[in-house]
Amino acid sequence: MEPLPILHTYYQAGDLVVAGIISQIYIFSRKMNFEKCPSQELFDDYIYFSASWTYLASMELLSPGSKFTPNYKCGFQYNPAAVIGGPNSNICHFMTTILYNYKIPQLTYGSAPVMNTKTQGEFFYKMFPGGSHQYWGIQQLLLHFRWTWIGVTYLNDDNGERFVHKVLPMFAKSGICFEFIQKLPELTFSNDADMIVSEGIETCQVIMGSSATVLLVHGEIQTTVVWRMLLHFSEFDGILKKTKVWIMTAQMDFASLPFQRSWDLDFIHGTLSFATHSEEVLGFQKFLHSKSPVPERGDGFIRTFWEHAFHCFFPSSNLDKTDEFCTGEEKLESLPGIIFEMEMTSHSYSIYNAVYAVAHALHAMYFSSIQHRTPMDRRRWMLVNQKPWQLHPYLRTVSFNNSAGEQISFDRNRELVAGFEIINWVTFPNKSFLRVKVGQTDPLAPPNKALTVYEDVIVWPRQLNQARPISMCNDNCNPGYRKTKKEGKPFCCYDCLPCPAGKISDKTDMNDCFYCLEDQYPNRDQDLCIQKNIIFLSYEEPLGICLALLALFLSFMTVFMLGIFIKHQDTPIVKANNRTLTYILLISLLLSFLCVFLFLGQPERIICLLRQTAFGVIFSLALSSVLAKTILVILAFMSTMPRSWMRKWMGKHLAISIVLCCSLIQATICIVWLATFPPFPDFDMQSMAEEIVLECNEGSPVMFYSVLGFLGFLATVSFIVAFLARKLPENFNEAKFITFSMLIFCTVWLSFVPTYLSTKGKYTVAVEIFSILGSGMGLLGCIFLPKCYVILLKPELNHKKHLIRNENLKGLCLWVHVNK
């Protein structure tokens, strides 16, 4: 085997000058014997990727003529303008170690080596786009398919170590976990093949025994050779092969050794790989068809390739004479893809662009050098007189359109400005394969459009029956659930817990649930927010209708009783109970029943202003009337004592004064309330889980409870006074009836406070309406119903003779006299 020879092309008088060396995967110069241990052959062949062979090729480039005397000028001297190297990063690294001392521009079309010093990188140009963009694309591809549980294998070199320590942590930050990170066995040049094979089998056991469906393979172009070996040996070891979707980096490509040509290719079917962008170059097919094994000057590579590709030999070959003679008429297009691809691959396209990049840089350097020269000097200008470092300024700024119409240029890091293609590998039973473009990345596009995937074109591994692969530690957490970490497991392994009450999750695999907006509520499955309905206590609903009918009925009863008292106003029972206070009390009860209608229907600004204030003033008027009635009863019986000073307080003026004073106090409280913090229409979004309550906000709870407190004070005083007067003579004595009415009143409103605070929504309004109706009905029933009974059904009791009794006769007479 011999490396691809140095290419020299010299043109003078303004034509382009290109000199380069292209190191590729070598086709070996001897025919492989299948009875020989394949692993041993692999080690023998891998020496051509070693440092010594690359150093040798680099030193020969610097030697004069055909002699190996580097750094010494004698005879015809090569003067390379640039060196193109690849595809292995180690080859480029070893090449750079020698050539950077001479400041020779070096272009790589494969993996970029890890530079030990910044100086080495100054003379290095990458026909490979920035690696960070490729890793970003791989990360986005994994996230696109929701593959968060993957395995990783990498080649044991500097690039592999950098990938593990710098790139994989970035993947982890985006939510991707690794079931394993397995290093591929390192191929050495020792004879200990059994140990390497056993390490490879252990690697296969880890990979095939894993639950991850996706395998990210980071390596070089020779990594597929290693993988085919490992998978082949694992079959003999009885390792069960599980379906894996491979994701290969762009540094890799399909390569095989001669003895592997009959092996199955199914392992790569359905693989997704990244590749540098490539186009079909005009004239490339014609170039391939023109190649023949006829010896060309300086090209001994093609004869070796021809013999191994077509299983033939030339008479002068050192191969075993077991095959037919090569005629030279064999056609490259007849070879299967596993041996030779007729399409231009990404690596070939990079080499093509590298050669033209150097040519355009030389072209620019030539015209820059001869601008101020005489015609004679221009004819004398030759590339051999130029120094290699003089090409760098032109190479850094080179920009041109190749024959495929694509623009070629370098960025400030001397990396090719281009994106990556996502390739889907499809294999066929006849050992051929097809590369199908199923996506791409564009570094110049916005982040949300930088990755494009044509998912419907992808062919998955056959065992999946074209079902989209799933590679997760566990099933997704459906909407309505949230993730919770499993102790001792990677963060991609989690349990799913239902969302707490009041929260939802509307996407799969959410880390936490969240609350809906105030005007929305969670559905039963807690995976969707539903708009709340706006409600209020209306006339149309059954509860509102019942309350309205009850209020109308009580209002009618109040009017009916008021009519009875007016009609029988001259009877003793009406006169004995202070007609003025009776009329005031009945009218206030009527108004209290009617004010219920302020609490029904849609709250508006005027309605909210009148609700509580009207209720407070009206009830104060009613309670102050009751209080005045009770006080007058006590004063009437206490004034029967001789020379009693209470006689001067007896009369209608006292009753009116009590009513006005108490009502004015309540009215003052209400005026202050309306002037400072008036009630207003408001939306209560918190009380009800599924509804928005349109209500009257009280504005100031302090003022609201002040109104209720004053009503409670009047009711308490009335109850105490009535209770003290309960043992006075029974005939025409209202004290007992007032005591019962105040007991009902106080009971209703004492139960109102906790009930009002515990209910929500429109039912708080209903509670207050019930309290108004209940307390008013207590006053109406206990005070006036017995009198109406006597007036209508027992008229014989409605006479003065029933006022006369032996005990407290004077007090009774005075009571009747005062209340006329």
C-alpha cells in the first residue's frame, strides 16, 4: 500500500498554480485472505492512520525531488502552496505538527484536530463547518423526536474526550439523559487481539442490553469499520441484537475493509447521520467514467484500488494469483455502493471546494503581486518564488461560487460557512445502500427555523414497522400530571403525579402544574382551562323567584295589616298601642320587604349604593319604633307612683324623638360610608371554582359591619327592655310580643354573621335576603298578627272593659290615655 501521491501542477504567465497532498482511507495493496484472522488484518491496515506514516508523507512533501532529505534544497525543489489533509483528525494533527513550522496553509476536509497551541491553528483552514453548530443540530434533532434517553459511544481520542466533557453536559441541560457513555475499544498495534475483541464484545453487551432505543455514535471515518467488526463478533458470542436508531456525526462515513464486503449492512438501515452539505458537481460523472487502471504519471493508487474492487489482478501485481486478470475495461458503475459510490459524497465535495479555494487564493495573490510590475516581471513571476505564508491573507478572505453555484467562504475562525444535511441511510438486500436527505441545519437562519426535518420521508429500522421510535426512560406524563424525580435515577427517569386541586398541566412531561387565569377554572382531567360563567342572583332562577314571591307575599300581608289598623284605628286595641308608632313600624316593615328587590338582579352602581344603606336605615326605623313602644310601656306603668317625675316624659314626643334619634344615627353612618368607601359592582373570581360572581363589593367591611352592629345594638336594647316589661298586666301589653319578636330578630341576625361569612357567590346575597325576610316576618307575626286576630276574629275582646282590672288599674288607664 502507498499513500496517494503528491499532486503537482505548475502553470505560468498568470495561470493558476496548485500543489496539494490528499490523505484518504487507503485501499490495501494486498488481497485479504478470509481464512486469516480479520482482526489481525485490521490492525495491520490501521497502521496507515498512525503518526509515523503521516509524518513520513509530510516530510516527503518537503524533500527535494525523489530524495528524502527534508529541509535541504538541492536539485528540483517542491514548493507546495497548500496541503489538503483528512479525513481523520489524527492525520490532520500529525500533519500539522510538521507543516506549521513552515507556515504552509493546511486545509482539512474531515474532522478538525484539537490544536495544542493557538499558533498551530493560525495556518489551519477547515472545510468542515463549525462543530458547535453540528452538536446544536444533534441536540435539536433529539428534542424534536423527544428522544431524551439515549446511549453514547465515542472514539477514544482527543475529539471524543472533548465531546464527552464539553458537549454532553450541554445536552443534559436541555433535558437529555444518558443511559450509558461507552468508549469504543482502542485499536493498538500490539498482537493482543483477543483482549481488544473481548472489550468490544463487552461494549456490545452494554449497548444491546440497554433500554435506550437511540444510540449517538461520535467517531471518525474508520469508526464504521470498528462497529461492523464488533457487531459481527457479537453474533458469534450470542448477544441478542436490539433495534437501535443510530445517530452518527458528520465526521463519520461508511467505510469497510475488503473482507467485510459480504457482511450484512442491516445494522445501518434507518440510521440518521449528519453530513456536510454537498451538491453534484458538473462533470464529476464524466470524470469517474474516464478513470482507468492504465498507469498515470505519479498515480499508483488506482491500480491497487482496481484489483481489490473488481477481484482481479494485473500481471505485475504482488497479489495472490487466484483471481482473473484485470482487463481495464471494468466499469465503476457496476460496483455496489458498499465498494464504490458514484455520487459525490460530502467528503469528496469538501476536497473539491478545498482545491478551488486554494486556486482562487493563488489567483488573487498573483494579480495582487503583478499589479505594479512590468510586463517582463510578470512573465518571470512564478509560484516557486513565493513563500507559503504569503497565501494566508488571500485564503482567509477567499469567496467564490463553485461550479454547483454555491458560495464558498470562511468565517473569522477559518471554518467553512455552511450548514449540515441530515441523511437517512436505507440499505437493500443486494448490499447496496442509499443516502436520503431528510433534513438540514442552517446556521444563518433564525433559531426557530435553523433545523428542518422531513419526518414523513424518514425510513426507520425494519423492526419498528415504520413506527416513530420512542427513546425515553419511562412513558410520558400526560396532560393533567406532573413529573416527580425518582430517587437514585437520572432526571429523565421520573414518576407522574396528578396535578394538585386548582392546577393544570396542558402539555406532556411538565415539571410542574400551574394555575388557570382568574377568569378560568380547570376541567375534570386538569389538562384544560375553561372560561368561567358570570353569575348573580337573578329573577329567572328558582331561588330568585322564590325569594321574590316571598317578599311580595310579606309585603301584601304588611299592607293588609296596615289597612286593618287604619280601618279600626278608633278601636281600643289600636289606640292602646300608639297608632303613630304602629303605622311607622308597619311602613318600615313594608319597605324592608320591598328592599329585597335591590338584592335581586344584576348589580349596578346605583343598586350597589342603595342596597345596604337602604336596608340599614329602614331596619333602624323599624327597630327604633319597637324600642319606643317598649319604653313607653315601661314608663306608663312606672309613672303610676305618686309624684313620679316620669309623667312629664309620657307622650307622643318621646316616641318620635326615639325614632328620629336612632334613625339619624344610622343615616349618619350610611352617609359617611357612601362618602368614603361606597359599595360598587365587582367581579368575585376567587370564591367559586367554576363561576365568576357579579356582586356588590361593600367597599369598606368596617362600615358594613358598623351598620349591622348598630342594628344589633337596637335589637339588643329592645329585647332587654321588652324582657323586663314582660310581667306587666297582659291586656293590651305588647312587651311579651315584642320580647318574642326581638328574640326571633336577634336569633336570625346572630346566625346571619357566620352563615354570611361561610357562604360563597350568589348565596351570600340569598342569606342576607333570608335574614331580612325572616327578621321582618318575626316582627310582623309576633307584634301584629295577635292584634289582627282580635280585631277580625274576636271583636268582643276589643272593648274598654278589658282594660279594667284590679291590679295596676291606674297604669293601664294612663297607658290607654297616652296612646290615644
